[in-house]
Amino acid sequence: MKVILFCLPLTDYLPPVIRCPDDVRVYNDPTEDGAADVTWPPPYTFDDLDPMVEITTNVTWGDNYFLIGVSTVSVTATDDAGNSRKCTFKVYVDGKYDGILHATKYWKSYNRVFHQ
């Protein structure tokens, strides 16, 4: 009996599976000039051929100060073959503070969040 073995290269055409965390709702922190430091669990990712999917986001992990209002966080999972898939979730920061939050405080938070 002859056994013939041969290898076929696997070409990955499918993007990874990604599932974002649920939307996050928090209250602002008056000690942070009205912004809120927001954290969330990592997204779920899976790829049939690549066990280490690269995850990128439109915000800096670990420095997630958000102003009062609604922000959308976009998360992209990319496998080694360059296939990618995106998901999004929202961060709701509700204003709950004593007194008036002045415009200068908003600008200070804005500069810290978006102009690092």
C-alpha cells in the first residue's frame, strides 16, 4: 500500500470574528474637570487560522477620558492574512456634578483626551 502525502497551502480569506463589549454608561468625575475615566472589558475575537488576532481601536487603551455626552469606540480585529472586521460600542458619560462646569474645563479635558 502506497501512502501519498502532500501539503496544500491554506489561504485565509475569512476575517476574524469580533464581538465588542456592551455599551458603557458612567457618570462624570468632577475632580477630572468633568470628564470620566472609562474602562471596559476586551472584545471577544476568534480566527480559524490565526490564534493571535491584532486588535486596534480609535482610543488609547489605558487613558480613556471621555467628556459628557456620547462617544463611539471602534474596534478592529486583523488576522495575519490582513483580513479585518470592525465592531463599535458607545460610551455614555452622564453629567452629575455640583455647580457649574465652565467652558475652560471642557477645553482642558478636550486637549488631554484628543491632543496627547
